[in-house]
Amino acid sequence: MSTAPNQPTRVLTVDDSASMRALLNHALASSGFEVHQADDGQAALEWLVVNDVDVVITDINMPRLDGFGLIERLRAGSRHADRPILVLTTESAPEKKQRAREAGATGWIVKPFDPDKLVAAVRRVAH
Amino acid sequence: MTSEEIQAIFFAECEESLAAAEAGLAACKAGTEDADTINAIFRAVHSIKGGAGAFGHVALQAFTHTYETLLSDVREGTVAITPPLTELMLRALDTLSDHVSAAQEGTAPPADAALLAELTAAQAAHAGAAPALETPASAPVPAPTPVPASAAADQGFDLDLDALLDDLAAPAPAAEWTLRLRPHAGAMVNGGEPLLMLRELVSAGGRVSECDWSLVPELDALDPFQGYLGWTLCLPADMTEAAVAEIFEFAGDDCGLAFGGDAPFPPARIVAPPAPAAVPAAPGAANPAPCAATQPPPAPPAGQSIRIDLPKLDRLIDAVGELVIAQAMLAQRLGSDGASAAEELALIETLTRDIQESAMAIRAQPIGSVFSRVPRILRELTQSTGKHVRLEVSGEATELDKTVIERLGEPLTHLIRNAVDHGIEPADRRLAAGKSAEGTLRLSAEQRSGRILIRVEDDGAGIDRARVFAKAVEKGLIAPDAQLSGEEIDLLIFAPGFSTAQQVSNISGRGVGMDVVRQNVKDLGGRITIESVAGKGTAFVLTLPLTLAISDGMIVNVGDQTMVVPLAHVIESLRPAPGDVKGLGARRQMLNVRGRFIPVVPLGRELGAAGCREYPEQGVLIVVDTEAHGQAALLVDSISDQRQFVIKSLDTHYRQVEGVAGATILGDGRVALILDVDGLVARSVAAGQLREAA
């Protein structure tokens, strides 16, 4: 599941907002991550069928398939059952975080995020 | 990509979002909206809010937050879509558009206070009212229900609370500090990996000082999805608790954390797997025999077990107890009739004893189950005291009654804490005394003449008798000029109210004094004694019965009564020489035991037995040890026997009687009362003092 040494950690960012994806991409790529992007949950699901990744970062509110739906589908299969998945949330309330955990997320990133904290969170869960 | 370029994407996105929201609201106005329409409007506003926060457009973010709160309720169906509401949302969209332009051009944001109030009022009003009410949104609507806490709490701003917490974190502690952590099963699901958190701590300068794997079961009972392991880490002084908490934030309460050296280890949350061994399985199926070079003789599967309800077992033990009594009665009858069937009788006696032992063995469990908890207790103690202690355990296979085993944990734990805390000296003092720096704690169990001896022995400094004596005087337990032997001084630590714990540390002082330890042991029908040698160490010796159902007792005669004194209380028995007993007042007498005076309790008078001997010189004195009043001498006419007896509760057959602990049936079929020595002596001493005062 882990990448070979010296291989950059691969991250898939899933957000329907291009600017949010750009922000994530900027922060992660400048810290040495290999970043891929998907427009929404459905696109992410399709991309993940044929591609592999180390960490998934997903927004919750998205058209077609939202973040919780994406996590549910990924956890149901065996290939991504143990994949670290972080959700992007604007809510810092503990019950919202708890909900993310219950939905199967590994962790969360509160928007707006501090790039250093984002990178730390991804490193924290990257197997 | 620069920040400006990303912002440009954001503003382009805002145009798209505004257009999407406009289209959605148009559908609302036309009455053709559905769930997807509302969701799209919500998402559009939500998206603008997210970007506004990321790029620091505070006014835009605040406005979208209030707007989003209303839309969220519309989406949930708690606020109904009405023409006035659609009107309000359209006006809000116009203001939102102005906000976006202002943010893009860096001009002052539009005035939005009145509109914000309207949005909040609409949300609040509808949240409580029936959906169909068509109140004009512009009408002054007093807000009957308060704004939901979530909206009020973070009015507009998504603050990075974690960053704030970090900034506000308490000043760093002065030295390296200790963290104990124990990930539970929940920390290992959904992509969670506690190892990464450990690594993060290590890369921040922490080091693992110990791994607690005492809970790891045998391989066949191991469930890889359970959290058996715990770690103790030394963290650098500049690492704050908040920083640690952040590392474990995702694990939430699925990873137990204990900050500081004094904090106990977070308890494990191991879910026991369905016990497979309890089902009587086909031999060899559940427990495959170990591979042997020669297959043939199918060895009996080790550890095969069957689960029995405890009450069923107790009935069996009870019946066996009756059998023991019946056998004794028969032996007595036949013995007095001339021993015509001596051979057969001996056989029955042997068989009875075998049955009794087998029945007791069913309830028996190896003491190892209690001992196995000790290493962990010791590790925690060494961690918190900084003392190094080596553990030596022997006799783990010694078996005791299940009830005794269950109730032994607490006193034993306390004795071990006591030994490490008070007994074993710090390394420097040990070296100065010519000992090895590492202390030794010996824990042993053995069966000896129908009783179990458990020793908790340390090689520490021994009991500081001068200090114990001074402390007892200070506590008013003894007179300053009391003449006590060394052993008697040692025993003072068991006196209620005596505790040296708070002087030394907070480890032993957990609300349990040594008096409670002694009481626990006595409740089990046992005794605890101390062997202490200054400079060499201290040993606490627990003498416990094999079972609680059968006990050892001294059969005594008082007048026309036969009674049983539990052997656990008896220290010695003696015939007093003339002059050993001194009168004290009109009715009280004291016995001189090697220079020390203890009260004489005339059993016959206390219990109202007829025809008993009044004067100690005519009878026998049994020196007993009691819980609250130290030693006393029971005056009885004679001692007739010392033997095992089956305890029968008086409460269930009659009622509770003061001074009587229960009853038993003697070999000759008579019922004898078992004395409650503690209660009797307490009552007698109190009555004597009253008489004296009168």
C-alpha cells in the first residue's frame, strides 16, 4: 500500500470548486506531494478504479456524488477499505468531526486551512 | 501557480456560482424547484463561502455564512419556500454579488446589516413556525426562537481553532515529560494507523521508553484488530500537550492518552472474542494436538473446558460438605460402638476426603491469574517512582478458591505498591547501603497444610520502627511510653487511622490504608503477618484458606455449650498461672502475656452459658487477634478439638445473632455456633469501659 522510498506521496483532491483544488494543489505540490484532482465524488470514484493513490482529500458538498457517498463507496470495496481519507469541512464543531469519522473518514481538514497544517495532516495519515 | 492566479480562479468560480444560484432562485420563483435545485443554490453559496475564508475576505465570508444557514434550513425542509422568502433570497443574492465585486476590486463591502437581520429572522421565524404560514418577510418579525447555537457561536468566521489553541497553549513544562498512550481497536479502522502517530512523536523528539504488551494474549486468542499495546514515551520539554493532542486528533477517543508521569495508563478497551473453548467440542477439533513425531496415542486435548453455572457448583460443594459431616458422625457413632467396621470406615473417610478435594478443585484457579497483573503494576510504579525493581515470581500454579482469587487482587496490589513506595529505597540509598541499585520484589505462593501462604517480599530498608512508633503516638494509637516489641510495632501499620502514605508520595495513598488490606485478608478468612528486618527488607505473609466454605476452627467448651473459634483469629492458648490474671475494677480482668496486659473476655458470661467456669485459673485462655481492639484472651472451660468445619449461615436459617458468625454441625450431630471474635471482643471491651465509667 505504501509507495517505494523516494517516491512522492500521491494525493487525490476531490472538490467541485476549482479554486479550492488549486489551493490544495498549490500547498501540497510545493511540499513535494504528487497531486491529482477530481471534480466530484463520481469523478473520483471513476479515477480510482484505474489509478492508485496514497491519500484522498475530499470535499463534502459536491454534485452527483458527495464526499460521504464517496467514502462509503470506497470503504465498501476492498481496494480502498484502509485508504487514508481526509474530508474538507467548514465546520470545526466536534460533532461534525465525529460525523466525518462515523462516515468512515480517517481525519479532517477545517477550511480555510493553513497550508502547513494541511501538509501535516496528510503526512499524519499517509501510510 | 501564484496566489493571485488562484484568486482569479476563485472569482471566476464565484461568477459561475452566482449564476447557478440565480437560475435556482428563478426556478423557485416559477414554482418549479425540486430538491436538486435547492441543493445547487446551497452549494453555490457554500462554495463562495469556502473560498472567501481561504482568501481572507472576511465580510464576504460572514455574509455567505448567514445566507448559507438559511439555505441549509430550506434544504432540510424546516423552512418552507414561499414567494416572500424567494424574494428575500433574490435580494440577498444581489447583495452577495456586490460583496464578490467588492472583494475582487478591493473596495468597501456593501452595507448588509439590515439584510443579514432579515435573513436571520426568516430562518428563526420559520424554524419554529408551521411551514405554510405566509408572513411577509419584510414585516417586523420578533424572533421567537433563538438562533441555533451553531449559527450564533461562530457568526461568520471559521476560525482555525487548532491554530489558536496552539498559540494559547500553556507554557512548556520544565523538563522531559511522560505520555502514555494506548490505541484502541477504533484507531485502526478507516485508514487510521497509530504507528504513524508514534513516528510523528518520535520525529518531534520523543522517545519510546517502554511498550506495555502485558495484555497481549496467547497467539490463538489474539485478535489482530484489538488494541493490546500501550506505549510510554518521554517527550521533550518544548513539546506541548496541545501539540500532542493535535497529532492524535483524528483518532479521537479511540486512542487513550494520559499526560504526565503520575497519570495512570489509559485503560484498554479490548473486546473479548466469542469464547470458542467454552463449547464442549469434539476432542481434537478445537484444540489440535501439537505435532508429534509419532502420532498414535491421541493425547487428551490440553485445556479442554466446560462452562458450569456457579450456583450448580455451589450446590455440589454444599452436598459434599454435608457428606463430610455425615461421615464424621458415622465415625463417631461406630467408634463409640467398638470399632467393628474400622476398615470400611477408613475407606469411606479416604473417599470422602477425595471427593471433597475434587469438588474444591473445581472452584480452584491458579493464583497466576492474579500474579500476571503484577508486572504491569510494577512498571507503572517504577515509572512514577523512578526506582528500579526486579520481580521474582514463584508458585503461580498454586490453586485457590475462585472467590478468594477474585478478592485477592486489591490487597495484593496495595502490598506491592507499598513495597515499592515505602520498602525499596531509591538507587542512591541502596548503593550507599551496599546493595545493588535495582531492588527485588519477590512474590510467591505455596500450599502448606491446607492453607495457602502468599509472600510479598522486598529487599528494601525494612520497617522504620522508630518512625512507625512516633507516628502511632502522634495519631493517638498508643501511649508515648508504651512498651512494644519490634513485631508489635510492625503490626501498628495495620491499625485503622495509621497511614504514612501522604508523607512519602501519592502512590500508596490511594484511599486504601493497610488496615483495609488486613480487613480484606480477614474477610477471606485469612491472616496477614509481617517479617521485617532493618536494612534487609520486609515480607508480608498472607495465610489464606483454600476455600471460604470450609474453615479451620478450634472446638471449645463453655459450660453446656460447644463452640467454634475460627483459627484465623487464634494466636495461642494457655493455662494461666496464678498471678497472670489481674483484676481491674470489680468485674474486669487483664491477662499478663509476657509483660503486656490484654483484656480477658469470659465467654460463658458474655454468652449466658450455664455452668461455666468463672475464674481464669480454672479454665483455658485463648489469645485472639481482633480487628479493632488488638489482642484479647477468651476464657473457655476447655479445648476439645481442632478441625475443619463447614460454615452454615445463621442468617439464612434463623437470623443474624450478635457475636455469632455462623454455625456448623459437629461430628456427633450437635450444632455448634461459630464465634464472631471481632464482634464479641468489641462488645465486651465496650461494656467493661461502660461499667467502669458508671
